[in-house]
Amino acid sequence: MDSQQIPAEHMKAGEDYLAALKALGLRPMFLGWGEEIASKQWLLVMITSIVDAGGPLALNKLLFRAYNAEATPKTISPFIVRVYSPDIVPADFYSMADTDVKITPPNIGISINFRVKFDGVEYEMINSYIRPPKQKPVKTRYHANLNDWQKFKRNVEKLVA
């Protein structure tokens, strides 16, 4: 099956989105594009543990507020951003982080691109900015994420005040 590399303008927009998130204090453990299987639409997918502290609805509201305050690029509509907790992502998703694949014989010009399907979306390693850790993280505790959540929330609320 051929790879579906995302258009260059999408990759640039995603880079800008990631920079904006980091400026607001949000550090996702994964950010990348995936193609929704049913609609063939590109979605920007983020995995972050702060969703467990604030909740998915509250996080999406903050992402919309950041968008409306022009703190995130207008080229990335919040309607195409999907946010997941690392606690619900299946273990095989983390295979995309495996960059230490050995191929024999050496020097035959093979490139590796992992592909994973999750929640009706197909992801490819080549379309990601931050790859997930090599192993599914240990389930995070609420209080461990609360400070990061509050920092992100404060930063977004400062913009709209």
C-alpha cells in the first residue's frame, strides 16, 4: 500500500500549530496528521495527558478560544483537531516511534514508514511532528497533569481577557 504523505502546506501549518501550542504551554506527546478513513479528510491529531486533568470538552473549548484569539494559526481549524488521552491510545500506536529498525542486508536503500489505524483514522510516521514514546506510558495520575493543565488554561485565558 502506498504512503499518503500530506501536502506540504498542511505540514507547514501543523508545524506552526505545534509552535503555537508550545508557546501557550501545551507540550503534546504526539502531534501528527491522520486521514479519516470514512471521509478521506486530513485531521490533526494530538495526544496529551492534560486532557485527563481538564477534560476533553474543556480542552477543546480552550483550543477554540486560542484559535479565535489568533494564538493558533487560522490555517488549522479546531474542527479538524482531534485530542486523545494517552490512556486510551492502543499499544500498537506506539510502534510509530520505533526508529531503531534493523534491516539486512545493509545499504539497500529501504525507507521505513509505520502505519497505524486508530479510531477510524489512519496515521503514518512520515506525517507526524512528534512521535509517540516507544512504549505506552504508564497511566498518568490526575494531579500529575493538573499543573500543566492550569498553565495552559491561564495562558489562553490571558489572551482573551
